[in-house]
Amino acid sequence: MVLAQLGGTITRAIQRMRNATIIDENVLNECLTEIYRALLLADVQFQLVRNMQNNIRLIICSGDLAGGHYERRIIQKAIFDELCNMLDLGKPFFTPKKGKTSVIMFVGLQGSGKTTTCTKYAYYHQKKGWKPALVCADTFRAGAFDQLKQNATKAKIPFYGSYTESDPVKIAVEGVETFKKENCDLIIVDTSGRHKQEAVLFEEMRQVSEATKPDLIVLVMDSSIGQAAFDQAQAFKQSVPVGAVILTKMDGHAKGGGALSAVAATKSHVIFIGTGEHMDEFGVFDVKPFVSRLLGMGGFMEEIHEVVTKDQQPELLQKLSEPKLTLRTMYGLVQNTLKMGPIGQVCIFSIVGYDALSYHPMLVF
Ligand SMILES: Nc1nc2c(ncn2[C@@H]2O[C@H](COP(=O)(O)OP(=O)(O)OP(=O)(O)O)[C@@H](O)[C@H]2O)c(=O)[nH]1
């Protein structure tokens, strides 16, 4: 089940409940069961779904369900908030500062996209005026240094590695020292890929971490790994102090729930997501747009903010909350939609956020 399917299932469950004449305990239970099943199928870990179940029940019980008012909205909002709470840990995490040297160590399973992500991360910062550098401490996979070298050369980012040295700790330390002397402000250390069971490689990861003393350890995870996400993330966290997660391959058939599980397992934020093989297919991870997408509530929030700026939004919301929707307002909405790209990819209620539209008498979904 991909993200859109999960959203569709949840929306349909809520819609069915909305169509019921009376919202009693049975109708509500049926709706919630369907939602939990959808979340489990989307790879959200069982325990997380159970906790969410209890929290949503508490929220709904304290809402105005008895009177039958806005029940769909209360439930949809409870689910939205719960998912956001799972992903948003609310505590500050380490963020490197431009001009001040930070060492960032990347770890992850083999093939998760670690080497590609190291370069994407460096390139992202380089475009913003940073001075990044890449160190290849992956002596395990033949060709790893060549891959990093090729990517780094393409992006004009300095790199360090060796064809002859087999000790990853030595390479990592030398690379970090070299780039510290060159006043690089973002020194990125790529480590060997590993499988969960490979104790030797986990030990190597610990040694590289102890020797280079990174300011941040980033766990790179393939977003399509499914229910295994929680256990894998936990295994890494138990070996080294993972401080952030980057999810790759979000452009593929990712189920999305793995993100929630990874955050829960590592107690650290998802900071970026990879959305393709190319260097610039990489972006900052924002909790609310991600959850909106997960719930099928419009996945183009980033584009919305570009076409309807923050200061224009209150006026648009005001117009939409009036009982009469004028042709002029409708024209403005269509114009904004067109600016957001191919019409097939845009969900109309994305333009202002679903809150206003779910209330609007003329725009019921
Ligand atoms: N579609 C897609 N492919 C990606 C993404 N990130 C990485 N890849 C691809 O995933 C494959 C594996 O990426 P690598 O960077 O070599 O993986 P790695 O984790 O460094 O692998 P090891 O060095 O063996 O541990 C490559 O073909 C990448 O192009 C992404 O966000 N989307």
C-alpha cells in the first residue's frame, strides 16, 4: 500500500462514518478499526498503532461527538494530530552551523542510499554557501570510494579516501583532520553498509564514531523497507547514538509508515528525504505536509506555500468561510492551482488547507 492508498482508505473510512445517520459506538469502532488496519498495512509498528488508538479515543471522547457536530472533522483532526505528534518529537536536535566545523557521520544498511545521500546532503549545503567535504570510510564495498569520488567530482566537493588503506577508522580520522585544517564547515563521513546481523561491521561503526567524535550521526533508511524499519532503526540506535534520520527512495513505492516507526525507534527526527537518484532530488522533511500526504489530505503543501504566501492565506480563508463563494474567488483558486503544475497532480483543497474547505458548504469532499 503506497501513501496515496493509505490516505484513500482512511478518507473512505471517515466518509462512511459520516454517511451514517447516527454516530454510535459501533459506527465509530468500525471506522477506527479500518484506520488502524490501514496504518498497520502501511508499516506503522503495531505498538505505535495501539498507542495511537488509545490517544484518539481520548480526544474523541472529549470532543462534541454526542451532538453529532463535525464528527468527521474531529476524528480526522485527531488522527492528523496523533501522526504529527509521533513524528514531531518537540525537542531541539543538533543542527550544524555555517562557518563552524561539524562532523556528520552517515550510517545505514547496505544499499539504503547512504553514499548517494552523503553527496546530496553536501550539495544541498554547498548551494547555500557552506564549505562541505566528503570522507569515504567505506572500505567494505569494492567501488564505494569510486562512487563517492565520482559524485563529489560532479558536485565539485572536496573528498578524501584511499584505494590501498583497509582500515576505515584510519581513513576517517585522516579525512576529518585534513578537512578541519582546510576550514571546511561540514565534514561528512560515509561508512560501510551493513546488515543488522553483522556484528563485526557494527563494531567498525562504533570505532569510527569513537575516533572521529561526530557532532551528529545520521541513519539513512530506505523508506520502502516496511515493518522492518523499527527493528533496524533500533539496532543502529543501540550501537551508536543516532541523532537524525534521512529517508531515501520516497519517490518509489514507499509505504510511509516506516518513517513513523524509525522516529519512534531512534527517538530522533527525520531531517531530509531523498526523492530520486539525482543530486537535487532531496529536500527538508516537514512533518505536517508529510502527514497530510500520508492521509491523502493533499501532498503539495510545499507548492501551496509558494503560490499562496503566508500573508495572503488569512484573506483567502476569510473569503472561503463566507457562505457565498464568488466567481472572483473561484477564479483566484483556479489560477493558484494552475501555478502548482499539472492539474492531475493537484488536489484542489491543498490550496488553502483542508480545514477551511471541509467546512465550506459548497465544497464537500
Ligand atoms: N529512486 C531513488 N533511488 C535512490 C535514492 N537514493 C539512492 N538511490 C539509489 O539507491 C542505490 C543504492 O545507493 P547507494 O548510495 O549506493 O547505497 P549505499 O547505502 O551507499 O550502499 P552501500 O555502500 O553498499 O552500503 C543507487 O542506485 C542509488 O542511485 C532515492 O532517493 N531515490
